[in-house]
Amino acid sequence: MAESSPREPSAGGLSRRGFLTTVGAAAGVLTLATVGATVGPLSHLSPLATRRATSGPQNLPVNKSGRAARVEETAVDPAYKLVVGGLSLSLFELQSLPQHTEVLPITCVEGWSAVGRWTGVRLRDLLDRAGVGQDRWVRVESLEQAGIYRTSEVSPTYARDPLTLLALRLGGEPLALDHGYPCRLIAPNRPGVLQTKWVHRIVTL
Amino acid sequence: MRRLLYGAGAVLVVWGLYGLFTATRHPRPVPWLQFFVGAVAVHDLVVAPAVIVIGVLLARLVTARFRPYVISGLFISGVVLLVGLPLVMGKGLRSDNPSIQPLDYTRGLIITLAIVWAGVALAMLISVSRRKNTSPR
């Protein structure tokens, strides 16, 4: 047989084609084994995914918990107020404003995404109520005391988009503490870390 | 020419070290050093010897005809283990956030490796049947 002859170049080793096929197969196997963390319908195909679209409180994964953000007390304080410019709104007053429901994903830069059905107040309605100009940037601030993503800046394009909400509810229930109770930002096409949770102040820039 | 290259390299090294201590507000050179030296040490002391030993065993135990398939399988398994072992060991788990790494990764790793080796076995079978079909000519 030719393959045992010493002149056969690929005897016992990987040929160039074999090597390239192997690298491609390794990339394919790893992709399939982890893709479920970001493509929900494939989660059952992916036994090594670091997240599952339906794990976590209210069937949505969490990146930073309320405990890690150290907001366990401030977020559930009955004296909570959302300050928007000169406005100061209690949770009850926020709930009394016109509510809208949107289906929007959390898309984490760490490589997972999951979709939620969010209900809350449109950011542009709040800004109008507070008299913030159409073309102003705003900064959304969290109750979180430390961390580089404690605040996020929202451009007029995002702030005025009808899909951009200050969500009070997820899947019909009040937000879980880990999802940003009492109130979080959720906007389309925005990295998860900029969907600020535990919002307590909106400042015009 | 050589001195020029040494000089350019030295400038880059100094620039890197400068960045290590100034790029963030709280520089942490020790974890960097662990990674920088550790990665090389793990490669030279663990990965390379393991590959050599496995290569010797392969040459003794597996016929030349099937060796490329086994090499492919081991290569893919190594990449899968690189991703899967930290998950099996629970690296990155947090007690306050059960949504991180919610699956049974021991099971996941076994399933993934089983599929890889089933693929290797299938490729071997196909090659055997092809040889049988072509050799009588």
C-alpha cells in the first residue's frame, strides 16, 4: 500500500487540506457549541453557551445583579423619586403616565443577547414634560454608586425614538431588582451596558 | 541595521510598560505579569511536552492510514477543552447571579467531545469504504 511508503508526503501526518479542514471544523464546532448564548432559538444546540436566553429572573439573563451594584436598599426605598430636569416623580406618578410596551433585546458586549417585552414611559414623553429641548443630549444616572457604566449618555436620536422607554415592567410584571427596579432605560440598537438600570436621575447636557 | 531594530524594539517595550502603569487609574501589574509569564510557562512546560508525548504515542499506537483523522480529532478536542474546561471548573460563577453559566457544562463538554469523535469515526469509515471501492481496479 502506498500510504506506508516513506515517499508518501502525508503519511501519518495532516496534509495541507487536512489541516485547513481541521481548523475550519474546530471553528464550526466551537461556534455551534456556544452560539445559543446569543441566538435564542439555537440554545438547545449549544451545550457550552455561557448564558441561556430564558435563564435569570423573569426569564432574562442578568449581567450585574442588584447586590453587585449595591442598590438593594436604595432601589426599594419608598421615598424613591425620578428626577428629570426640574421634575420629580414618584414611582406611582411614573406608573400613572401613558404606558407603552415594546419588544427589545438586551445585547451584551460579553457575547449574549436575549429579548424582553418591556412596559414603561417613553423617554421623549418625560423629556417633553420636563421641557427638555428636542435636540439635547441627556445623561441617565443610576442609583449604583460605583462602576464605569453607572451613567450613560443618550443622543437626541435615541432619546426621541418612540421605542426608547424608561421601563417599569418586564413581561407584564414589575421589573425584578436585578433588571433595574424601579426603572431602567431600554432603547433599540444600544449595547447592554448602556441600557442603564436603577435610573434615578436624568440630566440635560 | 540590527542596532536600529533593537532600538525600535526597546522603544516599544518602554512604551508598553509606560502604558501598563498609566492607561488605567488603578494599574495592576501583578496580574499582568502572571498572565505574561504564565502563558509562556504553561505553553512550554505543559502544552508542548503534552503534544510531544501524544505525538509519540500516536506514532506507536495508530496506523499511518488513520493517524490524520486522530490528529484532527485531538486538535478539535483541544480547542473545545480550552473553552469547556473553565466552564466545568466553574470559573466566573457568581453566587449573586445564577443566570451566568446556567448549564451543566460537564454534560455539555462530554456531548461536544462525543460528537467530535463520532465525526472522526465517520470520516474514517468513509475513507475505508472509498479505498475498498477503488483498490480492485
